[in-house]
Amino acid sequence: MAGTKSDAATGTGTEGGNVLKRNSDDVGWEYGVLVDPNNKDKVKCILCDKVIFGGVYRLKQHVAGERKNAKKCPGKKTTPEKLQEGGGSEEMEVTSVGSSQPHKLGPMDKWTKAIDPTATKSESLSQQKLNKELWKERLPEVHKYIARWAFNHAIPFNACDNDEFKQMCEAIGQFGPGIEPPTMFDLRGKLLEEEYARTKSLLQECEAEKMKNGCSIMTNAWSDKKRRSIMNVCTNCADGTSFISSKEMSDVSHTSEVIFELVDKAIEDIGPDDVVQVVTDNASNNMGAKKLLHEKRPHIFWTSCATHRINLMLQGIGNMPRYKKCMRYFTEGKEIVRPGVTRFASNYLTLNNIQEKKDQLRKMVVHSRWDSLKDVKSKKGKNATATVLNLNFWKDVKLTLAVFEPLFKVLYLVDGDVKPSMGFVHGELLKAKRQIKEALGNVESRFKDVIAVVDKKMAGRLDSPLHLTAYLLNPHYSYADPLVFDAPKITEEFISCAETFYYHDEEMQEQAANFEL
């Protein structure tokens, strides 16, 4: 009798355990027992022996570590024997790095959330409930394994900045130890098919946007490491850019007819009524394809790539003797070189970096250690030293940056994905021309040649009916300057744009031409 009473009091005896453990499907009873069979609100935690008042619900809060109404269980990270002692048979999680033992799911796992690597950081941390010191101690160990894999397989370091990589790490962490990685057959088979289906479903969401507001088709020719010529075709709408097709054209001459056939097939696949424009660079074969497309599909615009045209402007200005000499200095350096979207953008960024480090460079060449360098005494070394100390050089740098900066800003606008740039291209180029004139003191003899380069590259390319119509309909410009509505050239190009867009609908052409803006 005494033994039975003692066992009942402690909840460890077989018979007493059966009496004090509720015959319930509630997962909480795997972690606690009744202190008194007649009092269901008084429960003892088998992990830390703490007596809980409030029933099994309060016990579950205690074990789960919710601090609102119950103190966190100090014995949560305990031994498997203690759980088995209380009647539970599930093994605890193996926490050693590199362990091959799987994480066995127990009754409490029913309480956990499904694996969701896209959850916010606060949500993830609230699920893990790890001690801060333990976190700091174990995190570097995990990073070593990730780094070792990346080093051994030549994974680019910037892959760590990819959202998918971060989601993968989070998903593995949420799964727990013992995860079985996919095999190469899984990756190239079932998983590849599933990801293809997922990507295809995401692209389907763009279809509604294309049907509503139309889209652009873009072409791009490039050569891979094996010098194979490849032509890519993509489509762009308000929801972003998506890939259509890619074709190797190493053995095919890039004639106007070939490019036209490639573009026309893409238009046919998407739907001619859903395509507003085709965007390419200004190569002669593309311009020939433009004429062929206009004959077959007169309602579709063929637009020049704004990034390419603005880069040609920068190139034209950079070839002027006054700026060419300045742009060539130091552009082959190491630490001060900054890559840009084009070669001339890189030169601008590099020159800007030199300007920002002007004082450091001047101090460097007058330091005693500078003269001890071997190359300093060579002809090139002496020229470099003299250049850095030359005040006229720094004046030229400042002037060059002032001339290039307005166009550089437009280049980043049209090359970025922050907002659609069609409605801003013409207006920002006009603004850039004004700023260039101001940088050159509004003296015509100084800015004449520079502005001539900009106008030449704009003509027939970035002042097309589509560009000017977008400029007219952009309230950022038209309502800031109401005279835009009365400009003859803009009005004429607006009507031309309406005639092209509504090529088969004369009624809509008339309505657009007579619409009161």
C-alpha cells in the first residue's frame, strides 16, 4: 500500500502512472500527470517536476515556453529517459552539428507551424526559441559547412544574397536535424518538373496584365564562352520581364529577315493584339526588320533601346578631345574602379570615385614612401604624379563629371526596374540638356558640340511618336508646364501614335485626335 501511494504521489509507478495520466487524446498529457486524480486542474510537469495550476492547457503553455500565463519549462531540453519515465516514448531532437540521426516527430510537433521559409524573421525566431548564447556558439559552425560546400563547388559568393538561398537555409532549419538531401536524380527529374510547373503558373499571372495593358517584346544577341551566337527574346509588362525563347544562331547570318521571323513568331505566340512595341538596339539589321514588321503589323511600334542610345551619347561626348583625356586617366585602376551598366558608365563612376578621393591621392604622391616605389621614377610614374598635383586636371575632372552626370542619371533611370521609364525618357533628356548647358555656363560656344551629340542620338529614336505621347500623357511634365499641350511637334506625334495604335479603328483614331487633354 505504501509503495502504491508513493508511486501515485510521484507519478512514476506503472499503476499510479496510469491513474494519474488522463485517458485523453490531448497531446499535453504526454508531458504531465495529475497530482490528485480528483483535481484535474492540478498537473505536474514530468520534465521539471513543477506543479501547474490551470490544467493541461496551462501545462502546454509551460512546455511550449509561452511566457504569457506560465513560466517557461527549464527542463524542456531534457533526456529521452525522463520522457519515457513519464510515459512518453518519443525521442528528443539530436542537436549536434553533422548528426545523421533524423528528427523524430512527436505529439508536440502537431503544435508547430508548417515549414514556411518565407515567414518573417520574428516569426522564425519565435518558433525556434533558442538561447542567445547557444545561437552565437552554434551559428559559426553551421556557416562553416555552408562555406565549405560553396568553396568546393565554386559557388559564386553573391549567390548568398539570393532570396532562394536564404529560404533554403530557413526551410532546412525549420525541418530540423537528419534531413535527407535530394539526389541528383531528384533534381533533374521530379523536382525540376515541379519547379517548371510552379514557374509556369507564376507566368500565367502576367497573362492578364498583358491582355489588359499590352506588353513589349525585347531582343538581345550575345556570345557565350564558346563564342556561340545566341539570340534571346523576352517580354516585359507591368508585372516584370519574362523569358520567351532562346536560339543559337552561330551558323545563321543575322539578316533583317531572320530577325523579323524571330520577332514575328514571338508576337504570334503572345497574340498580336497584346503586343504594343518591339525594343531592339539600332543596328542596321534591326532597322531593316523594323520595316518588315511595319508592313505586316502596322499597329505595333518598333522602339530603339534607350540604354543603347544614351550610351552612344556618352560615347560621343567622351570622344571629344576635352573630355577624352580626362576620362582615360586612372580608369584602369583597381580599388577605385566601380562597375556600371555600360563601359562609359563605369568610366564615369571611376572618375567620380577619383574626385571623392582627391585629397587622399594628393597626400599619397607627396608622401616620403611614394618616392621609394620603383615605378614612380619611370616616365609613366612621373606623369601620374604630375597629373595628381595638377590643379587644372582636377578642374577638368569636375567639369567632366558635371557634363556627364545628367545623362548618367537618365541612363540609370532607363536601365532600372524601379518604374516604367517610357513616360520619363523624353522629359529627362530635356532636363539633362538644360543641366549640361548650366554646367557649361550657358555659353553656346561651350555647350554647342555637346548638345549636338545628344540631339543627333535622340533624333528618330528617343523622340518617336510613342516617346512623345508618353511624355505628353505624363502629368509630371504636362501639368507642370501646360504649354506642352500646345507644342505642334508633340501634338502631331500624338496623333501619329493614335493612328498606329488604333490602326484598324478609324473611329478610335478620331476620338483620340479630338480628345480634350
